[in-house]
Amino acid sequence: MTDQITNTAAGKTIALTGGTGFLGGHVIDCLLNAGHNIRALTRRSQPEREGIIWVEGSMSDTESLEKLCEGADTLIHVAGLTKALNRDIFFDVNVKGSKLVFEAAAKTGIDHVIHVSSLAAREPRLSHYGASKAGTEMLLTARKWPFSWTIVRPPAIYGPGDKEILKLLKATKLGVLPAPGSSKNRVSMIHARDLAEAITAMCDKSHSASIVEIDDGKTGGYQISEIAEAVPSNSNKKTKIIPLPFWVLGSIGAVNGIFASLVKKPAMLTLSTARYLCHPDWVVREGRRPKLANWSPKFSLKAGLEDTIDWYRKNGLL
């Protein structure tokens, strides 16, 4: 573990949760590029890296959370469960754990908190994940804290390091692409690097006391056919879109949930997530888009998928 930050850039000191995850890795790169110093929470030892102090601990350990936040100006809270065995576990980690994170920030004098939530929080009745994200948002909005805060609701995130969209890309290679719910459903998307750059830009507190929804700038989001068209291909064969109505996806999810309970290992597709996936509108609201003077998305969907596929190939995954 590094005992002293060696980055001498005149930036802020940022406390970060979720830094060892997919999005968190991109956030670290962007923060360092912007000249900030980082204190990042980790469950296990990490390789030393200039500009970062790794703080070993967890979201259930008050002592390590206070150590994480000590001396930092801003907290970026990315960590959270995206799959769990049941609703209680989602709430124990995403809500109870976040409460401890925010309390540590308040106790140690953090000036500003950026919480990375999800568009799923907009429809908390659809899924356990969305309900837990909505509950975490309420921790910030319903209480007077000594720090200012910004809530960021991303839509579907993809990019180098993401393993979920790899399944979609493999499906297109077979000439098919499933459409949860209906082929007319729409979803916004954003490349992880663009999202990380935007989060870094929000460290200036320009969106205090705001809930922002952010994407790649595509008004109205995408239908599954538009996503299929954006996937780079060496074949002239058109991808066939196969709608999967809720009764199909929900049935598979229910069986998955039962099996997951038996083996004590959470499944990505459950009855709860099937309801979420089949929702027709996961498009960011125009009125909630952030207005950032020094940021605009660099990746169109086509360019972003090309960048992602290039990473997969370099890492032997595709």
C-alpha cells in the first residue's frame, strides 16, 4: 500500500469508492489526467500507482470509510451491487452501506459528494436494484448534510473493461439479437470514458443539489435495431432482431432466481431484472441533462462500440 501520494499536480484530493470496478477504473484514469489525487477504497491489495492511496476496507467498515475520506475534498461514490440473491442484500449494501459512506464523508469534512446512481432509480417498483438505488438517492435528498451533493443517473454503460455487452456482441456475430420486451423499446447509452470525464468535470460543484441524467447526446435513445446497425461487422448479413416478451424473459428469470438461491450465487437475469429489462423507456430526460462547460461526449455509439471491440480483441475475449 502506498503511504504517500506522489502526484504533485495542484488538484483536489478525491475519495473514491468502486475504483476497482469497470466504471471506477475509467474514473481513476480521468481524475489522474485532470491532476487530482485519489484515495480509493479496496477490499484487497492493489498494485501501487502514482497519485493513488489505496485504502483497504469495505462499505460496512466505518473505520476504513473514515480513513478513506480523511483529508479529501470530494467523495465520488461509485460502488454498489448490480446483482444479488434477494432484495434484502441489495438494500443492505446499496442503501445501508451508502449511508455509512455518506456519514463518514460528513464526519471528516468532505465538501462535495458525487453519487453515481442509475436510471433504474426512476422506476423503483420494477426491480430490487432500482428500488435500492432510489433508496440511496433518498439518503441524500431527504436529509440536510454538511456537504453539497450531485446525483448522476447513467443509462446503459459500455466500453473497455465491460463484460456484459460482450454477450450482445457475440449474439450479433451469430446473426441474432434479443430484444427484451419489444423491439420498439428505447434505451440511452454512454461510453464509460465519456461518463468518467463528466463525473470528473462535476467535481467543480456546478451541479450541486441536482439529479442529472447523462448519455452520449443521442436524443430519444436507441431502439435495438439501431444498436445492431452500430455494431462493426465484416458481414453483409443483417442481424435478426428477436423480441423476448416479458412472459418469456420473466419465466427464465424466475427459474434462474430459484437456481441462484439453491447454489447461493446471484444471477444477472432474475424475475426482478426481467421487469427492468422489459421496460419500454430507459431514455434520459432532456431537462435533466447536465450543462458542463468543458465536457461533451466524444464517442458516438458506433465509435464507442469499435473502441470496445478493439479492447475485447486485444484481451482475447472476442
